[in-house]
Amino acid sequence: MGVSIVNNEVSLAEVSSLEDFFTAKLDCKYSVSAPFKSIPDDCDFYYLNELAKEDRKDALSIMQPLIWTTSPVWEKINRNESGDIQFSLLHDARIYGGRITKRTGKLHESGQLLLTNNFEFINASYGVLDGSRSLPKDLVSVEDGEISLNLEGLVDECIYLKGDYYFLGSLHRHFGHFIVEGLSRLWALDMLPENIRKEIKFIYYEDSVKPFSLELLKLCGIDAERLISAPRNAIIERIFVPDISYRTHHWNSRLQQLTYDKISKCITKRHVGSERIYLSRRNIPDRPLRNELEIENLFSQLGFDIITPEKISITEQISIVKYAKVIAGPVGSQMYLSAFNKLAEKILILAPANFCLPDDMLLSTCKPTNLHVVLGTCIDLSLKKNERSWGFEFKELEVLVKEILN
């Protein structure tokens, strides 16, 4: 049996109360007001090297603060965004599990699709990676902006999942993507009534979950035994579907920060040491900072504890960062740990001039933190990731860092 449908997103009936939402017999949605936070003017950028046009010609605009911090570009990045986030309820929804691979434009290789029982799209139907939505090319085709479903061979071979499910979407295997995207649908957990919460299962797209992800999910009340990997093709009796509360590279929201605060609150162990923390990348092969040891020594002399996060558990990482007054380090996923901090007066990030995405800024917008980004030389994007070295003229950096910290 084959199905081919040219489709736009369906407009679900909207209910005005959570009571109506959780007792609804038909598909519906509940809207939560969560104004997006994304203001480039809220952070300070320092350019220590002249940006040669040749050095940055291969870098996307979203990677270059010199471009994306300008008002017209930032407005373009966030066009068509509203201030409401949806919580949807679907009955007998259709889900297709898998991982996002080989992504090109609006399509990825296979899996990661959620549809209503009538094969209609909702806002959460798409796979999400790097803030971009995509669809599996084995199940759909996109031509002239129109979406066609090609479900031949899949409609008859599905399994039925009885009971209530909560949609987690993609949990991602990459640390940084999990922190900003993998946690982006947890904001509605505390809305679940107790009678639903105690029996509900949590469904995600991939076939496995990283240990650090399991630790954080458990802190949010999601035990591993209730995590269900989405089959290749299934129908779910009833599924609660939160939209994302954070769009990578584009916007953050108070709902995302509530999740970070919930996790942080569960970790009570306090780091014994300095309130100044430098998060090192010296053991990470990609995008090496040429003079990192010299730079680490500078920060050590300025009273920073030098931490290599990958050597300790995720809960230990958060316990160290949680109470820090100043957090510093080279740009990278480890700096996303600042999301779990509420006390930092300053966050200082070192980055190549042509590789600094907006996410550190987005994570800082939900708290009273001063973000400072110091930009060094460019990386050569034509090289392998472990060959893309970059750095600073040390004396210039030393003077500026001391000025920022004073």
C-alpha cells in the first residue's frame, strides 16, 4: 500500500486550559508564552586580529560574529519566529525512528518523522539538527517547496505502541547538541498530571542514548527503563509532543532555562576550589588552540582552576560550573556548561574569528551574566578538523584578559 500526499502543516484545535488538554479525545494543542531571547547587543566582542577577507571566505555568515551581530543579518536569522511554544496531543500518531545522517538542505538520509494518524504534519514533525528542520528522504520528497509523503511498504509494516508516551525527539550523541537540542523538549514534564506521569513512557528517535545523557535525564525524572527507542515504523496510542524550547544558533527561551535550572538544583555537591573556572579543550583534537598551554598558565596565574571536563562525570562538571563567578575557555561544547550556572558575573570565551556561533550568547541571555568573546586568528576550513589550528598573539591577549577581568 502506498500513500502520497502533498501536505502543509495541519492547524490543530487549540485548548485554553491544561485540564482540557490532558483529557481531550481529539488531537489538539496548548500554547505557552515564552518570548524568545536573542540579542547580540548583550555581549562584547573583541577582535585581536584583522579579518582578512581571504581567511574567512569559506565560513558561513552564522559562524562569523562580524556578520551575524549586525542588525539586518540577525533579523533575517530570526524571521518568522513567534513568541509561543506549542504542546501538542496526538492520538494514534505515526512515528518513524532513526538518526539524522547525510543531511543536505531540507532532507536527511532516513528516519526521524512524526505525523498525525492522517499523515499530516505538525510543527514537531521534522528532524532537528543545528537549528535546521529536515525530513527523511526515504519517506518524503520536496519539490518546489511542497512536501510529498512516500510511505509505500511502511504503512502495512508498523507496530502498535499502547499507552501514553512523551516525545523527546532527537537526543543526539554529541555532547553540545544534547545540551542545547536534546534537552529542548523537557520543559513540559512538570505539566503532566500525576496519573499520567507515573505510567508514561518517553520515546526518542535514535537507537541508543549516551551515558551522560542518561544521567541528566534521570535528574529530570526520566529513568532509563522508561526510555523507548522509536521503532522504524510505529503507531502510538497517545503521545504528548512539546515543541523545542531552544533553536540552535537562533533563539533561547525561559522554558529552556527552566530545564537547566531544574538539573542544576538536583546537584548539591559544591566544588572545592576557585570560583574562577577555565574549561580546557587541550585533549580535544578538533580545532586546536596553538598556544593553549601558555594561555592556561595565564588563567591559572589569574586564580582560575583549570578543568578538563571530559575526564569527569557530567554531574561533576555541573557541580564545578554551578557556583563559579567567572567561567572562561576556548569556544566549544564544554562552554555550554555555563547554562547550569546562575551566579557567574562574567563568561569569557576565546574563539577563532571565523568560527563563533551565536549559542554562547543565546545561553547567556537568560541570566544576568556579562559575556565577553575574544576573537583570534581564523581557522582554515579547507583542512581536516584536527588541522584547523588557531591562536592569539599572547601579549595582546594577556593585556585584554586582565582588563576584562578587572
